Amino acid sequence: MAKEYKTLTFEDTLQGRTDMAKQIDFLSNQGWELKSKEISQQGWDASKTACLGCLFFPLALLGKKNNIITVIMERPAVENN
């Protein structure tokens, strides 16, 4: 039996988590099942870090990008005959 997958990404913020919960509920009602959820670091924004570092070194730490949440949804593939 074939499976269908959908990958969604959201920012790891309060608004992003709210959007993620709504989207998961919406897709669950359409037969999708949550297969995987992972939080990833995005590293540093080079331009923001360099500018802040020129002003004051500890401010360079504010150049970090928000984490993202990657969600993978799965459902049986719909066959067209």
C-alpha cells in the first residue's frame, strides 16, 4: 500500500506553535497522521551578527535566527482508477 507524505515547517515561536497545532488538527480531520516532529536550529544571521558585533560584542549574540519546527504528516495514498 502506497503512502503519501506532507512536510510542513513552522517557526519555534508562540504564533508558530499555534499555527502548527491548528494545521495538525485540520490535516488530522482529513485522514493525515502525525509521523514526525523535529525542532532544528537555524544558526546565525551573518549580516545581523556582524553589525551587532561591530557595535558591541555581546549584542552579536542577538543575531541568532529562530528555530524551526519540521512536521511530517502521513496518510494512505488515494488511488485513482
